[in-house]
Amino acid sequence: IEQTNICEKIRTELGQLRDDSHHLIRSLLYTALIQINRSYNEVYHLSTELYNDDISLQFLKLLEENIRKHQRVEDYADLLKISRSQLNNALNKTSGKSTSTMIRERLLTEIKRELLYSDRNISEIAFKLGFSDTSNFTRFFKQHTHYTPREFQALNTK
């Protein structure tokens, strides 16, 4: 059904209201919205898999709530009650990124926030974010930013 045809059907139904007209109008509007959404997804090359979108949204919510406690893919797969591969497939389809990449990016954001806006020292930040020791923390941060935590602080707090 084309959108113009749907609009005509709605206009006709509004002109001849019956007891069940609201059901028909609602279904026609719903049909129009689905068609508009499909067109939008095609134009912008967006995922149309609602299941994957739902998993991705749940993952992002859990990531925000748990980044300080959980940094492993398994942790999030367990929280979502799905397999690691299901989680990875869903995120790849909706974002083009792996679960581990998204966790790492979010963890780096959290580290940078702590380095710039908290009064904790580097050892405290490392421990708070689940690193076993400061050297592992420094190595992780430098590997992904090319700066040590102290260099990053010095460059960004003037």
C-alpha cells in the first residue's frame, strides 16, 4: 500500500466514522509508520533487525552501568543471558564494532574522565577500574592512546 493510498483510506474513514473506525485508522497509521521506517532505514543503511537493535541497546545500557566492574565480553554476554557470539554478531550488525572494541572504547573514556576530573591518584584509578596493578593500567592506556596516564593529564590540564 502506498502512503498516498493510506492517506486516502484514512481520509475516507474519517468522513464516514463508524464504531470500529478508530481500529482501522490506527492500523493504517501503523502501516504507514512501518513503511516510512523501512524507507528511512534503506536511505541511511541502518539495521532493520529489531532483535539485534534490542540486544545492542541492552548492551549499551549495561556497559554504562557496569564499566567500572566488568570489562570482559563474557561478563556482558552473561548479563544478557546470550552467548558471546550472539552478542558480537548483534553489535557488528548494528554498530560495525566488536564487543571488545566497544568495551575498550568505553573503558578508555572512563579512564580519561577519572584522570582529568577526579582527585584520585593513578594507582587508585587503576584499582577502581579493575586493573590488577598500576603497570598493567599504564600499559593498557599507553597502548591505546600513545600516552602514559601522567602524560595525558599533563597535556590536558593546563
